[in-house]
Amino acid sequence: MSLFYLFILAIVQGITEFLPVSSSAHLVLLPGITGYEDQGLIIDVAVHVGTLLAVLLYFRHDILAIIAAFTLDLDNQSAEVCKNRRLGKMVVLASIPVVIAGLVMHIYWPDGIRDPLVIAVMTLVFGALLWWADQRHCDTKPLETLNQKAVLFIGVAQILALIPGTSRSGVTMTAGLLLGLNRVEAARFSLLLSIPAILGAGLLKGIEIIQTGNAALGLDALIGVALSFVMAYLAITIMMRWLKRSSFTPFVIYRMILGSVLLLYIML
């Protein structure tokens, strides 16, 4: 694979993975826009691994607190430890639906859904839904107060992200807003949920990389991991700071423009 194209691919993945604009849609469309050959799902997942490392670094304090709450002192019932245990359980519970759906998808549709029309429609529909949820959100509930039904609602919504154009981060943030979370808390939970989702996909495709024994592919994957890591960390930092003082409107506008351009391109 061209180093230049891999560089562009990793930048696009890093920037779009955690923004509510659908990274998978961009990865599917990028070959058609640039004229390069489709990079395939293995490279797709490689750049996802870079973004996984970025979210692990950004939320290292939350992650370490959750691990400590379950392993260091199981008899500790302090308010902080209980809150971290609950958060860990919420991440696991909300991840179960997409893990099951992802395994089914891997078995029956190993190459995923890569139809530009589907991408265009989903980009528009779920962009509009994000705008609606953002406009009506209550901004009152802290994350830890969500009950099991609410957590499962976010988890089931995450399944829709298997359709390119939906956006995993976008649909989970939308679900969080509809449940009354503020923008920062909705984004925080969405990003924490990305950890098991990306890890699961990375493990499945990592096995394929090992089985192919393709050293060039492995080197391309490592470059993609490094570049996407840097861009993803910057994107997370900027988005979280933005949401502390403003809304999702810029992301919605971007989705509307992208979806409309895609539809016009398909029709013409």
C-alpha cells in the first residue's frame, strides 16, 4: 500500500473515529474519492487499534479506577469505589449487544456493508436524530445514575453502528442525550464503550493478519496504528473541550453536507 494513502487513511480514521460523523463511512468512501484500491477490513481495523490506544490513554484515570475498584479491595464499599464498580458494570452491560451482533456480522457478512447509498442515507438520518436529541436533552442526569434498562438501551443502539454511516460514537451519544445525560457525560460513556467494541474487532482481524503471514501488511498496519493514535488523541481532546461549552451542531452540519453530497454523486 502507498505510504501516502496509508497516511491519509490513518489521519481520517484518527479524526473521525470518536467524532459523531462515522469513521467507517469515511474508510469505505476514501478509496473511491482518492482512486486508490480499497484497503480492506484488516487495515481498517489496524487504524482502529491506534484509536483504541488513544482512548485508553485519554481515559486512563477512569480505566485504572475501574480496575482498582474490582481488584484491589473487593470489600471496600466507599462511595467512590462503588461508583467506579458501577461504571465498569455499565460498560460491560452496554457492550454485550454489540459483541453478539458483531460476531454474527463477522460470520455472515465478513466484509461488512460497504454500499455508498446506505452510507449516504444513514449519514443524513442519524445526523438529524443527533440534532433532535441534542436540542431536547435534559442535561440533568449524571452517568452513574442510569439504570440497567437505560444502559441496555445505549448498548442496543450501538448495534446500529455496524451499518456504515450511522457512527458508533454518534448513535451512543444520541442515546445518552435522549436519556438525559449532558453532552460531556454522553460523550464520555460513548468513548468508554468504544474500548471493548474496538478491542473485539481488532482481535478478530488480528488473527487474520497472523494467519496471512504477510509482513508488508503487518508493517502497513503498524504505521496505521501509530498515525491514527496521534490523530485520535488530538480529536478526543478537542471534542471533549468543545462539548463543555457548546453543542453537537457542527457535527450535524458536517453530516448533512456529507450525506447530501453523496446522494447527489450517486444520482448523477
